[in-house]
Amino acid sequence: MNLHLLRIFHAVAEQQSFSRAAEALFISQPAVSKGVRQLERQLGLALLERAPEGTHGRGVRLTQAGEALLGHAHSIFALEKAATEEIRARVGLARGRLTIGASTTVAAYWLPPYLVELATRHPSIEISVRVANTEMIAHAVMECSVDFAAVEGAVSDARIVATHWRDDPLEIAVPPDSPLLRRRAPTTQELSAQTWLLREPGSGTRAVAEQLLSSRHITPARTIELGSNEGIARAVATGLGVAILPTRVIRELMALEAVRTLELRPAERLLRPLYLLQLKGRPPSPLLRAAFELLSRGKDR
């Protein structure tokens, strides 16, 4: 059934007049008459009868088939109105669902303030965060199981647009009684002799740690993998080994002097970039644009 023709019939039935229906639809009266005739031909039924000349009341009369169709037309256009209102509400960010992918450190330490602001601005939207390491979150972006993502570490895939968001300071964390603290500048050999605690492959923290060790020609005598930065920080505090960790992760342990930090020579500020990820070519929804803009504006906070 042609819904445009059904709309013309609905207007004539509601207005009880071809001319008034034409005015309501902003088309000519001949176009209205033609539209009704076309619909009747499609259905093989007469829907309207013109009232005899001199008859008071309606300019047109509905046949039994027209009465039946009018009831369905009411329902159809009521649904159309509801759908339009729903879409307008989403465009106006009055409702909707946003799924954000985040690597573990970003989810725990960087993302929460932005989630608070987003939820405050748009209290009716649903927000969920999927947390995994950078590699897994990049796959989620490509599979469209998240709308966008915030991760640590670079993602080199042509299907993903990675936008630099901010830099995350890092520290070399050592136990409080580490012999390395007694020397102003530990040698490469001394650093290589340590047990280094690393994240699993695919983690942004792991990638940065490996890059630093390689650039400093440090070859760990032993490495131990742990699945979270918080777990590594606690392991450092117990004396299991040394690690490269985000400053935010070890801040409280540093305040308690449960973990100390080590400076390298020559002095080097350790930073890792954080990125916002989007799937290339995926049309952004209004809600996604609002969230992405919020995080982008907050990059210098």
C-alpha cells in the first residue's frame, strides 16, 4: 500500500472535503482527487463517495471499505507520530543508549568524571562501559559493539580513526626497600637484573613498558605477567619486582610510602598517549557526537 496515497485518503476523510484536504496537505485539489482514485485502483475498492449536490453535511461519504481503511489509517499515522517523536527525542538527546569501550586504566582513572558530566547533562540516556585491554577494545570498535572508545597505546588499523586525547604520566615503581634507590642512577645492568612485572600482551601499558626497556637496552632477567595495573602495583609493594605504571595507579601507594619511584639518567619524563577511537566511516549518532565532543573539550583538564 502506498502510504503517500493513504495519507491523502486519510486527510480527505478527516477534513470531510477534497478542497480542505488539499489545503491541509499543501497540494492542489486535482492532486488530491487523483491520489484517492489511484489508491482505490490499487485496492480494487471504492473508498469515498461524493455527497449528492444539495446534501447538507459532509462533502464526501466513506464507503464500508473506506470506514474500515480509515480505522487502520488512524493507527498507522499514530504509530508514525510516535516514531517521529521518538527519533526527535533521540536527536535532542532526551533518550538513547551509549556504549563506550575503555582500556582498564582509562576506565578506572580517566573516564569517570566525564561519565558524571554526561549523565548529568542527559539524565535519560543509558550509558554502559565495556572494559578490556587496548587490543580487545579496538576489536570491539571494529565490530561496532561499542560506539567509540578511549584507550592507552597506539592502534594501527586503517579501519579505525585514532585521535590523540591526552598524555598519561608514568613512573618506574619499585619496592620501598629496593637497593636501586640507594644509587642516584642505576646502571643498565642493575635494571636488567630486576624482575619486571608486565601486563599481558595487547595492553597499552605493556607496549609502553617494552618500548622503554628496548630504548634503554634493558633486558630483564625475569618477567612476570599480571592482568591489571592495580595488581602489579600491589605486587611491587610486596617486593615481587619493579614495573612501569601510570602515576594515577600508584598515587595512593606512594603517599603511604608503600611504593617508591625511580628516576632514570638521563632524566626522561615518561608519558604514554591516550587515544579516542572511532570506526572509520561509521555515521555518528547525535549522542555519540555529544559524548565525543565532551571528552575532546576536556583534554586539557
